Amino acid sequence: MREERKSMLIVISGPSGVGKGTIYNRLLDQDPSLTFSVSVTTRAPRPGEIDGVDYFFISDAEYEELVRKDAFVEHATVHGHSYGTLKTQVEEKMAKGLSVVLDIDPQGAKNVMKACPDCVSIFLLPPSYEKLRQRLYGRNTDDPKEIERRLSNARGEIEQVGMYQYTVVNDDLDLAYEQVAAIITAEKQRTTRYFPVVE
Amino acid sequence: MREERKSMLIVISGPSGVGKGTIYNRLLDQDPSLTFSVSVTTRAPRPGEIDGVDYFFISDAEYEELVRKDAFVEHATVHGHSYGTLKTQVEEKMAKGLSVVLDIDPQGAKNVMKACPDCVSIFLLPPSYEKLRQRLYGRNTDDPKEIERRLSNARGEIEQVGMYQYTVVNDDLDLAYEQVAAIITAEKQRTTRYFPVVE
């Protein structure tokens, strides 16, 4: 049987510390039809992060130049640092038939959803604010002041869950992962994206 | 964490012989949040079919009376027999928080989708017309004339796949079942149906 598929842009978002990165990495490990877009950022690399793999680490001047050239699907300044998703990254990968997954903060996600209304959007919720706080402190990558700022942002971000097509609570990681994977499996079968020809 | 869910009406359709019933039965076996609506029909019971379980077997006069009373979500005459889904059946079950799955022919499905635009609609395709023919003959429940009528209907039904939200090819039954189950898992996480409250 002949069949054609349209590739997707998938947005995975949620407040800082909710576990976006873990679910995103597992998706990319498990599903060869998915790929990632390397974002640019002006923040400093965290220990272990590699330029061109985790992010393209760029200067403020380089970032401004890319904004000026309209090179981003979305770009935003969050927690004092700038981030952006390059149009070229996403377009090249989708043209190869791969679906691109973005692990992206809510501000960036909002811009992607505006720019690409047919993207698949998933918002991850923490089971409680207390657990979110524990995770942010447990991650041990930011100072307490930064963590409290992220927690305070989380309340406003969670109020905007209605902007997303899907909501998944990340309490049990395996269950949350299965739900996200099921959403992607389902979206591949959307009649607007999947065109089998019965002969 | 507190959460609320809205129950769904799920339509599984496809041409006669595509395997709707098998997938439908497995869904009901596997997922306790799903239930069925017993349809009425004016056709004669097949061997083993039980009144009130497989269908409510009714007379033409009883059927006409229900149509007159506007008692159906959908009703249709297919292959010379009348079928209908009772509003009371669906409403009572959804009010209990259960999602109702309908295993329904394309004509009935069209009417349900019109009556309930927020239903979840899945169309099953055969891998080929030849395999559909083999299945209909293998099922051994209808005479060749009836089978050829169903095959001829299938072509027109398959052309209307665009009316459904999701398309699944039933070549490998396990794979098709997994895709249908993933669609239901995904739809449960829709932000319009799933309302978790982070505290």
C-alpha cells in the first residue's frame, strides 16, 4: 500500500523544572521519525553542555543580528537570557520528512504556536508547586533567587495551559512519557497528515 | 492533585469487513473507562448474537416509532436493514463519566459526527480491496451477492475518509489496535477535556 505522511512540528513546554528535557530526550531516543532543532542561546553553557549539540552558544551581538535578519521561528528573553529557534533548522529537517520536537519554555512556545498553528502542542504540569520547588532545588543548577523567580513565573505559565492542545501531568515519569508518546502516535494518524492509498 | 475529565464519544468506522468489531471489542476489554452503546437493528440476529447485548433486535414498526420520537443520535438503513444508536444509551453512560465507543458503519458515523461535532472519529482502512474481499468471504456470514454489494459500497466510503479526524490502516491487527488505543489515550489528554488543578 502506498502512503504519504506530512511531518510535524511538536512543541513540548511547561514551567522550568517540570521535566520537559527528560521526556524530550526519551522521545528522541525512542522514535527515529523525530528529531530536534538546536536552539541558540546567549546564556553560559552549564557543565557538560556542548556547543552545537545542546545549544548554539552565541553572543548578544550575534543574537541581535539574527533577530534583525528574521531568522527565528521564535525567540524570547527568559530569566535574563535570550533563546531562539532557527527557521533554517526546523525547515531543513521537516523537508527531510522528519518531525521536529521543540523542548521550549512557555514564552517561546506561545510564539511557535502563533507562527505555526498546525503544530502539535503539549504542556507538562507538575503534580504540585511543592514538587516543582523540590525538583528545581534538586537539579542544583541555579541559585535560590533564580529558582524562586522560576517558581513565581510557573504560576502565570500554568494559567495559560488553555493555549495548548494537550495537557500531561508529570508525576510518574513513565506514565507521563507514555501519554506524550501516545499523543505523537495519534497525531501521526491525523487524516490531515496521513494519506494512505487503498488499491 | 485534583483533576476532572470530560467523557468522550468515540466513533470507530470503516467499510464492512475492515475489522471494526475486533478492534472495538479489544478496546472495551482493555480500557475500563470505555463502554459501549447497544444499538437497535431491524436485521435478524446472526448465530450467537444476543438481544440486548449485541443489539436490541426490533421490528420495522418499533424502529419507525423510535424515529418518530427522535430517539436516535443516528439511524440509517444500510444493506437493506435499519440500525440506530439511542440517545438515552449514550447520554446515560457519558453522565456516569464513561466514554462511549461506537462501532458504526460510515453512514451512521457521518450522522454522529454531524450531531456531535466534538466526538473523536477514527476511520479504519483495509490494506487493499483484495484483502477486504478475502476478509468478507472468510467471515462467511453473508452471501456473495451481499459481499459484492459491501465491496462496492466500500469504495465510496473510503473516498470520504477526509470526514474523520484519524485514519488507521488495519493490516497488522496489533499495530492498528495500538494506534487506535494511542488515539484514545491522546484524546483523554486534550486540554479541552482534561482539567488538572495544580496546588
